[in-house]
Amino acid sequence: MSTYALTNANTGKVEKTFDSLASSEIPGLIDTAHEAYLSWKNNSVAERATVLAAVAKGFDARKDELAEIIGREMGKPRADALAEIQLVVDIFNWYATEGPAHLEDSPLNAKGAPVNFVRHDPLGVLLGVMPWNFPYYQLARFTAPNLLVGNTVLMKQASICPVSSAAFEEVLLEANLPKGAYQNLYLNTEDVEHILKDFRVKGVSVTGSERAGAAVAELAAQNLKKSVMELGGNDPAIVLADVENVGKVAETLAGLRFSNAGQVCTSPKRIIVVEDVYDEFVEAAKTAVENFVVGDADDPKTQMGPLSSESARDDAVERIEQAVKDGATLHAGGKKLDRPGWFMSPALLTDVDFDDDLSCNELFGPALVVYKVKDEAAAIEFANASEYGLQASVWTADMDHGLEVADQIEAGMVLVNEHVVTQADLPFGGINKSGYGRELTQWGLLEFTNEKLIRATKLS
């Protein structure tokens, strides 16, 4: 039987293992989730919101402990871990306070009957399949809206985050969420199919790789289940010629790219700079990269911790090395560090061909790749020359013009003078191979509801 394990990313040492579920246990877990659903859906929205507000308080109360866990599990620096937990608090609070209004009946001005409205009913048991890069936030993004709706959740977290996923469930249960309404499962990947075949399971949400998402989406389609997919991206950041402080923008984008050791779906992975400011940008980026502080997750000086696993670190290094072999210029970093744990130096690359691997496929690691383009039109064309479409950004001194450029970019989220922005009050999601559906705010709230039409008229 395969195991879930806490392998400390800072040391490379396995600290604890957990047995995964036997396939024979799955029907009983679905029984429990379905029984919880039959009860939970009958609570009022206000009652469910009260539980979510208590969950927010629970995460805030345990933030130091929870931050330490993911510092060990996947190497997240303490400041970043605390920021992630604050985002979880914000999400549960948003749904507790703002969510109920979006679940009120939606009246329709339809002909032929005096009563017409849509009611937003829950569907039932849902399955979440989530990654390791934001161990609490990813779970909250799916769980909070669906618990408010009245659904119940079975959650498969990544196998390298068994302690944080168990702690997440603990916080929910401590807030008086009924037993079975949320269940943390140490589930083998092959058993996802067994869950989706059960009629009582009504949908699935996946955040992960394109390959994993496609596999689960196929299973969902075969069983006629609703699915939401967030599958990463190769996100562009366009730097226009009118930026007033090129060095500051370069430093900012380097920091955003190396956040979470580059293991962020919305990270700016293609920095597209018009030629007027390209040389100045690259020089400033080189300084920023060389001065970036790599260290243990619990060191307050650390700006970038280890990568999540040995394979994640080695894959990033190998792809950078291959890019150099293919003609790219490596200005700094991109090497394994000679120390315990899964550390590497952040990299700066230029002269990557527009059709090369790093231009077309997501690199989940700390590599700042900068491209030179002739002008704004060429920047927009290259930004849109991707099979993905998650988040993009435009950097300019003229915000109004930035909005005009943003309108021409094909992505689920486009920002002006920001990037890697996620908030409880902003919808999240992409297009094309970055997935489909939306999470957070009212858009995420209604993804797994039965939009039930109710209409009534008098007998004639």
C-alpha cells in the first residue's frame, strides 16, 4: 500500500508516514459524506455561515502552528505561510458575511405565471483533488463556498502534505462542522475513479497539472459529473516602454516569480519587455536575482525556501540546463545548492526562443525568463501565443492605456501593475489548457449548485 509522507523539504528527511486508504474503505466514507449532506443541507444558510465564521477564527487562532507545518512539508517560508493562512481566514469570512446574499432566490420577470424564480440548491457530495503548493488555501478555495451552499466535501490532498491536510479538517470540526461534512482522505490516485462512479458524488474540482486535470475530467465526463479545473499556466507579464522605474519593476517581477520558489500557477513565467527598456530591465533583474536570499523556511531572512521535493528541484534544474543547451543565456543561478534539502539558486534566463520548451510549457520553479519584443503589438501577440490562459499582467505608467492592453490579452485574469494577486473578493480561474470554471466570490459559490427553476400559477 502506498503512503503519504511528511518529508521535510529543508532537510530531505522523512519525518512521518501515513497509510493511504484501502479501496474497500471508500464506500463507507461516501456513506458518511452523504448522510452528512442530508443533514447539512437542511440547515439554513445563516446557520452554515455561522460555522464558516467559526472556521475563520479557528485558523487565525492556530496560525503559528499551521505555518510551521507547511514550512516543513513543502518548504514555505514563515512569512509566506502566515500570509496564506490569513488568506484562508479571509475566504471563510467572505463566505460567512457576503456569501448568503448570493444564495437568495433569483426572481425572474417571465411571462405566463405570477411566480418565477431560480433557487440555488446544493448538489450533494463533492470531491476535491488539490496540490501541495498552497496546502491550506487550495482547500479553502473549494471548501468554503461549497459548505455554505450545503454540499459536503471529500478531499484528496497531495501526498506530501498529510499533516496540513489533517490539520485543515481538525479546524473545521473544531468549529462544529458536522462529522462527515468534510473528510480528509489519504487517497490513492487510482481510487479517484471509484469515488466518481458513485451516484451520490455529484462533482469534482481539480487544481493541478494539465495531465492530472485531463485524466480526472475524462472520468467526470464518463460519469456525467460536473467538474471545475485549474491547471496552471505560462503566464505573461508585459513591460511597456513608459514604465517610470524600470529597475523597480524588474525587482518586483523577480520577487513575484520567485515567490513560493516559483511554484505558483499564476507566477509570471514569461516576462515580455519592449526593446526600448529591455537592456535596463535585464541588468536590474540580474542584480535582483543575485541578491535574492535562499534559506530554510523558518529563517526570518529567507526570501525563497526549498522546492517542495527532490524531483521538483531536479526537474527545474534539468529544464534550465536544457534551455541553455538549446541556446538560452543563463545570467545567474539555476543550480542545485550543496546543502541538505531541496534547494536551488533562482535563475535568470534570456534569449529563449519563442517556440522553445520554457516558452510553451509551464516551469514550476524559480526561473525568471525575459523576452525582448519590438513593440507593444508584438508583446500582445506573444502574450496570446500560448495554449494556456490563467493570469496575465501589463506594467505601465499609464493605467488607462494598461486597461486597453489588458482588454486584448486572452486570459481568465488580467491585471495592470500587479501580478500573482489572489483575494477572497476576486474570482479565480482560466481558459484554454489552464482549465475552466471559476472559484471564489459568487462565481465560485454557484459552480456546484442546482440552479432550480421554480414557477407557479393558479389553476384556471
